[in-house]
Amino acid sequence: MTKAELHRLVDELPDDVLAGTADLLQRVVRREIDPAQAWFWAHAWQAGEREADADLAAGRMRRFDGDDGFLEHLERVPPPGDPAADPNR
């Protein structure tokens, strides 16, 4: 992507994302964030990180001793949307 293309893209940004986008770009320019890792700092990704942290804090998780136990568990868990699905199974 060229700077000209980036400028056009910025011109097309919805107003409700300007602040977050500006913050992210400023942090990349100041080298506070590795450009290759900028996706991690996007607001949507950070919202997912906070959701995962809340799940961990609430005990909505399960640890496995290895890959085999994890894969066996996956085979027993109903697919998402199945009424029998229980994330704590």
C-alpha cells in the first residue's frame, strides 16, 4: 500500500473510528507498537482479549494436559448453536 492509498483510505474512515485509528497510527509511528503486531492493538481485538480475560476470571475455561486430551474433549463437545452445547462441559 502506498501513502497515497493510505490517505484515501483514511478519508473513507467512518467518524466513529477516527479516534481509535489515530491512536493506533500514532503509536506505530512512535514505535510503541511493532507495525507487524498492530492488529493486536485494534479495538475489536482488544475487546476480544477483555472478553477472554473475563472468561478466565469467571472460571469459564478448561486446561488439558496435552493435545490428545484436548482433541478428545473436542470430539465430545456439541457444535456451537446445538442446544446440548455447554461451554463448561
